[in-house]
Amino acid sequence: MLPEPAAPADHGAPTDPAEPASETPPGALWDGDAGTLPRGTRRAIVRLVQGPYLSAALHPELWQALMADLDAVRHHLANMFLGLIVDREAGFAFVRNADDPTGQAPSVVRAMPLTLIDTALLLHLRTLLLRTMGAGQRVFVDRSELIDHLAIYRRRASTDLSGFERRVSASITKMVKASLLQATSVDERYEVSPILPLVFGADQVAAVAAQHEAMLAEEGDDEPRPGGARGARGSERPQDPRRSPSTRSADSEERP
């Protein structure tokens, strides 16, 4: 008996198993999205990175998203060399540069140079706020009051009052842009932001005060010097005056 001829090879059939279709991540928000975090969590991270801070009062939805996914946010920020500071009672959160003991971490959050007037103004605002915070009162200041308080820092040889007032106004504008002072419906009247004690804890105040004294020793030179406010905030409090949320502008769309 002759052997049966072999069946012709099916050249149309694939020789390799089909590759599995790519799976969409569980947290993807659109086709091709590689993210895994919920939309609200991502928006909270964006707000924190944009700065200067996330407020439970100003951004309630983002605050809720942050509280619901706090560990994931911390991990994400850590991958960006950023640390997260949260004060649940005060309802504020902000980021700081990672406290890397090796010194190899890049500086993600930039610092704002402070003049003599800037440092004096910050210390004064913090003092005003701490005097009334225990009573739960809001703190308001007028531009004229700030000029009067800072008048002792006028250069002894200068008689240019208008020039000095312009310097104070420039410092006030800095604090408004950093959301440490908030404009009110009354012209030239401001509310001191309750985040200020978080930005400037005891260690930060000591560092800024030392810088302030050094500036005074240089006969009131009002030129900017390194040192600003982007605190290292170790132990949930700032330590390094070069890193703090006061340096950030608050012009993102989340801000009212």
C-alpha cells in the first residue's frame, strides 16, 4: 500500500502565536494614557507643584482628593525629588525640595531672593498672625501701617521717603504674589494668610532673623541676597530659608 501524500502546508496560517493586545492601565483617563492615578489626585498634584500651596478652603475638591490618596501623592512627589507637607488642622498642604543628605537631589522648587525690607516684612507679618491665631481671628493690615512699621529700616542717610515707600510696596506685591498676603475689597488693605506660620516655623524664623541682622550690619543694604523662602520643612516644619512656598506665584487656574 502506498503511503498517503502529506497534506499541503497551510502557508496562510500564522507560524507564531498572536501577540497579546496591549492592556490599558486601570487608571487610564483616555486611550493611550499611561497614568494610574485618578483625575482628582492628578489635579491635586499639579496644584501642589504649581504652588504656592493647596488650601482646603480655596480648593475643597482638590483637598478631598489629596486626603483620599495621600500616600500615592507622596510617592509621586518623591519621584520628583519633592517632599509633601500637610497640616490637616489648618487645611494647608505644600511641597518642598527633598532633604537629600547626599546633596545630589536637584532643586525643583526655586527660591526667591529677599531684600532687607522683605525679611523685615515677613517677620512682622508672622508676629501679627501668631498674636491673634489663638483667638481664631483673621489678621488684616493696611499698606500705611506696614510703611510706618518698616520706617526704622530706612537708610540713615536717605531722605527719599517716596523711594522707600516704593520699596515697601514692592515687598508687599511680592507677598501678594506668593499668597502670603491676600488683597481685600478695601484698597491697600490685606489679609495675612494663615499659612505663614507653616512656611516660617521656629527654625526658619531663626535663619531669616540671622539673615536680617546680617543685612542690618551692612548699613541697611536693600539689594537682594540669596535666601528666600522655600523651607526644608523637616519634621513638618521649615528649616532652610532658601526653600519655601512663599516664593511661588499663585496664578494657576485653580486659584479664585
